Amino acid sequence: MITKNDFVHSFNNNKTIFLINPKAGIIPDSILIRYLSKFSSEFDYAAFPTIGEFREFMKSSINNYDVFIAVGGDGTVNGLATELVGTGKIMGVFPIGSGNGFAREMGFLPLIKNLVKDIRRKEFFDIDVLYINDHPCVNVFGIGIDSLVAHEFHNLNHRGIFNYGVAAFKVVGKIKPFKVSLSFGNEKFTDEYYMVSVANTRQFGNNAYLAPMAKPDDGKYNLVLLKPFPKYMLPVIVLRMQTRTLKESKYLKYHDLDLPLTISSEEHRIHIDGDPGIDKGEISVRIKKNGLRVLKSSFRKIH
């Protein structure tokens, strides 16, 4: 059993490594390690107790590998993507998080045998990368409902989709409108919102589709603005997320952008790919086309 304080690893000079986050989700660690141990001639693996140790490893060892597999949730994916952007290295995902939005969009499922086959094929494609004040983001950045859920969920003692749902309903029950100023190109406006999100892919996770029209490789991103709505409309909005019809809601407005975006908000709690944070200053958003190389999954569907 891997604990959060263990540094478990197997280094055999292979060109693919599985990078395990022991704090992410409900980790089938013993099964995964036992399975990977059978392929010691093909794959290395390592589980890092701290993000600092992971970053030090990446600095010293990135050139030793061609393929890096993130084992965790969206936060784990973001941590690895941040190290790999612009390197030409290939990133894959073994998703064991609570939402797994990026993994779902890229076609990665928690099926290790299929992932092994994909790694052996070593086919890849390039996707765009958002920069939030120069920090890479591959899936969704947000302020408001989604960021408050990320903060609430982060403070819970347990992970899993049920607890994520509990966090979401707590937040929606007490959400208040907040003022935001937005600027891109010749457009500049200020209004009150429940949520301001920037999407590189279609969903938050768990098949909750925020921007059903988004494509991760078109050089554009979707600015999604959610106006205050009556609380009794929440089930309808949730249903529209699940059925990919959220764009039809009168409370939503979308902007399809490739221009830099500036955000000034009185709400300072943010999230980047599900990882909560605080930003009290002006937030800049830009996009880099073809910034990250992703392993092609046999389950990926072209949207």
C-alpha cells in the first residue's frame, strides 16, 4: 500500500514512466504497482510524497523519457503538463481522480491493459495550452461556482464523486453574485456573475459539459459567463450540462476567443484544472496553439 509519505519507484532505463500521485482519489496502488512490475522491461514508475520532489525529479530526469503517464486526477495532470509544455514529450493519463475532465476528453479510461497498448503504439497528437498568468492550464480555469467547489472539495477529508457532489450542492446553496470586469480586443465590460470560466475542452469532469462546442486543438478557447439564476433552476442547469445543451440556457453567454483576455474580479478564489488557489490581482489569459503532445488513446473520439 502506497502512503502519502512513501517514495516508491522502479527505474530500469525505460522510455516510459508512470508518475503516481498517492494523494489523488482512491488509488488502486497495490494492483497498479503489481501490474506495472510485470512490465519492468517496458515501464518505469514512481510515486512522489510531495510536489517538490516530483518537480526535482522532472528537472533531472525529463530527458530520460519519451512518454510520461500521470496517475491521478486533473490536478495531477496539470502538474505533469506544466513540466511537459513545449518539450515535445508525450503525456498520457491513467485517471483515478474524482472528475477526470481532461482524461475523459482525451479518451483515457482507468483500463490499464488498454493504456499499455496505447503506449506501445506511441501515437500522439498536439493540443493547445492556456496560460493563466503564465501558469499552464489544459482543461478549465474558473472563478465562481466551479472555483468554490474546488476549494470546498479540497478541504474535505475524503475524495470521490459523491463527496464532489456534496461540495457542489453546498456551494450552490450559498453562492452570491460577484462583480467582474472583462477585456479582450476592443471589448470591455463589467457585470455580475455566478461563474466566469475559460474552457480549453468541453467539460469540467464527470461528463458535466461546460462548453460543448470547445475543441482542444483549434487555437481558440471559450469564455463562459454564467449570470445569476433562481436557485430552483439548478436541476435544469445540471441536466443541461449532462445533455450537452447548456449553451441553450438564457443565463449563459459564450465568447469564442483567440485573443488575450484580462479579468478583474472581486472574487479571488480561483481554480486551474481543478486545483484551488487565490489570486487577488488582475488575471491574464492567453493561448498557445499545439503546446502539449498527448498520447493517442484508442478510446478517443474526434468531436
